Amino acid sequence: MPAERFEFHISVRRLLIGVLLTIVPISLVGLWSIAQSQNALRNNIGTHFRSIAQSTAAEVSRFVHDRLSTVGMMAGAPVLLEPIVTANSSYRGMSEAAIGERFRKIEEGWNTPASDTLVQSILSSRASQYLRRCREQDKRFLRITVTDARGATVAGTHKSLDYYQADEDFWQQIHAQGRGSVNITDVLYDDATKSYYIGIGVPVLEEGTNRFLGAVDALVDVSTLFPLVQRPHEGATWRTSLVKDDGTVIVGPQVNLALDLKSEEVAALRDALRELGARQTGYLEADFGRGGRRLIGFADTGLKQDYGNLGWLVLVSQDTREAYAPIRAVGRLIGLMSLLGLGGVILLTVYFALHRRQVVTEIEPLRHEYGASAGAGT
């Protein structure tokens, strides 16, 4: 007995309706999902750029604060207080004119053999030995100089360029009209050590009265910051820069402060920061003409609010074609599959529309009737 066969029949019309109700919505949802997911992924990549900029800015800020803390500890060391107090006591009973004449004579012979005895006395003191030990412990300190309340040098790791420091702007900033104030200079270049540095100045204040007694000024090498800023990343168009708020690049890919170049990203950043949204997100996209479109993450080091000379920003940027390359490949693949699905449905619909079964009218009976009528007429 032959086995019974199971047969399932479905009309073409129902099949077409089922395809339309499944593939078309899925394809449309797929295209909508691509747009939404790409926006989300772009935001995630922008947030990643912002995070890199923020972490780098935090390291730069921590570097400065750590060095400032060390100089502050030096300023409070009793071994430095001794020569400062001794020097300040030596001015008692002297007129301003006599003090000025004393400084003038020493300054005239400071860079001659006539000052060798005084220089040797300063550099061999316990205070200077302490400063050299501090420098040995942290090689980022290039030079450290201690002055008294009048600006005369009383201790140091090296012979200072001038004996009298009070006519220098940095010293006046530390003196602050007798109140005493921390001062940090902008990035400078030291010919003697061939290094980029910042000057950190901390006042020495009398305990209890906060009377200004003297100052500790340290030149700090900032070149160790440069590898932190220029850590390697993937991508030919990736660049991380430390810049001043006027756009001058402190360090960047194949750029240093000596070149006195302005950052392209800072101009775009200024325009964007006028909008609250860009400031809150910490990243933006900007057009650079022939340079293409770039994604820029940015972060303020936060140093300027305490130290006016340090308006430093960290910028992380990359060409958008390279930055978004991974999500573009996936998006294009999903989009292609969705479009192929829609295209297949359209072709299927057109095919069945053109090849649907046509109703054929029987004409044979009519032909017989016509023949019978013709015979009767004959």
C-alpha cells in the first residue's frame, strides 16, 4: 500500500503578503536601527576621546601640583630658614640707600672672580647642600635658588645669574607687596640646560605672623610631560597636543614650543565652546577645509584658575574617516543586507504581478453559434 504523502499548499498571494509583512518591516527597522546605533557609537567614540583628554590633563595637572608641593616643603624646611633670617638681620640699622649700594657693588662683581669667595660661601652652606640633595632626589628640578626678604641670593644648587633677584618680575610676583604668593611661570626655555621649564616660586613666611621672609624659586623641567601627552595610539591621523589657551602648541606630533605654531583645533574649539552643549560633552567635530573633518576631544588642565600663566588644554583629535571606520563597515554591511531584502521583495512583487494567472474566456461555443447562424442564412 503506497505511503501517504503530506502536501502543504499555499497560494502565491498569501505567500507574497507574508513576505511583505515580514521582510519589509524587518528591513525598515534595520535601516532605522543603523542610524540610531551609529549615532550612539559616534557618541561613544567622542566620549572615549574626551576621556583620553581628561586623563592626560589630570596627569599634567598632577605633575605641576606635585612639584609645587615639593617646593612648598622646601620653603618650610628649617635648614633654609636659618640663612634667610641671618641675611634679613644683617640689614638692621642700614638705610635704604646703604642697602642699595651694597647690592650694587655685589652685583657689579657677581660674574667676576671678585665674587668667588661670596659664591663659595653661599654654595657650601648647609642650606645649599640640602637643596642639592633635593635636586638629586628629583632630577626634574634644574635649579633651585633661595633669596631673603630683599631679594638677595642666600642659597642655591647653582650660582644664579644675578645676585639680586628683586628686580625680576617672577620675584615680585612671589613677594606680592609683602604678602607672599605662589607664582608659576609659563613654559620657558633654559639655555644653560637646553630644557623647557616652568618656574615655581613659593614664599617663605614667618610662622604665626605670615610675614614675608624670603622666597624659594625652582626651575622645573617639563619635558617629562611630553611622553605622557604623546603616548602612541593607532591611526595615521591621530594626534594629542598640549596647547596654551592662545593656541600655541607646547608639545604635539613633530611640534614643540620653539616652533611657535598655533593649533588648528583651538580655533574650532573656541567657536564650539560658545555653545554650552560642546563644553558639556567635551568633544566635537570640525571641518578643516582640505584637511578634512576631525573629531576633537578636549580637556582643561584646570591650572589657570589658580595659576594665571598656565592656561593649558589637552587636545585629542583624529580624522573622522579613520575614527569612525569600524562602525562604518558594520553599518554598511547591515544597510546592504536591509536594502537587498527590500530589493528582493520588490522584485518578487513585480514578478508575480507580471506573471499572475490570467482568466481566459471560452470562445469555442461562440464560434459554433456563429457557424450555425451562417448556415441558416444560406
